[in-house]
Amino acid sequence: VSEEYKSAPETLYLTVYLIDMFLSQHCIEWQKLQLLGVTCMLIASKYEEICAPAIEEFCFITGSTYSKSEVVKMEGQVLNDLNFQLIKTQTESIH
């Protein structure tokens, strides 16, 4: 997905970081892992990319398995659960 949309490497790194942080706090059904993945990529794209793909693009790449409203709902959950902390601060990464 990252290659198809020609995303910056930082977008992929942030996506993986967000997935890892979310899963360190929650157990989710394996059926929802794809939803979590595309949602974290959406968040990372909004943060890292100049022109992030639209939510509909992320729904499309899942084969329309998830609706726009499901992605938006998961986006809110991820951001709230991570307290909108998308990156580690310098002092956090030292410890």
C-alpha cells in the first residue's frame, strides 16, 4: 500500500509505530487488524504527507471491507487512546 501511494518512508514508520502503540494497550479481534492498519496509515499520511489520500482511498484498498464511517470511528479511537501523541518526544526516547 505504501509503495502504491508512493508514501514517504516516514509514513510507513509512523504507521507501524501507531499500530504498535495501539496494540500495546488493546487486544483486538484479528478481523479488525486490517481496519487498524489502514486507519493508522491514514493518520500517518495526514501527519507526514503533503497530499494524503482521501479516506475513501483507504476504504477502497481494503476491497471496501470497511466503510468510511468505520475508518473515521477507528481513527477517533486510535487518536484518543494515544492521547493524540503521534510521536515520541526526545526525552521519552532516551529512557
